[in-house]
Amino acid sequence: MNMLIYLIPIALFMGGIGLAAFLWSLKSGQYDDMDGAAWRVIAQDDDKPDA
């Protein structure tokens, strides 16, 4: 039971760090172009050199 005194604040602190990292990624624009990467995989690239 005494370990809960230490584990609960540690878990809350780590959860806060995770939340802060997620909010930072939203603010910095990490999720702005969700469709662009999917279309780049499918698109034909004609600028590759012929070997």
C-alpha cells in the first residue's frame, strides 16, 4: 500500500508528459497533411533515372 504513494504521482507525471507531447505535436502541425503521404506512395514517379 505504501508503494501507491509513489506510483500514483509518477503515473500522473508521466501521463502529463505524454499529454504535453501530444499537444505540442498538434500545435507544431504534425497532423496537418494526412492524405499527402498516402498519395505519395501511390503516385507514379517519372523523375527516377533509368538504369
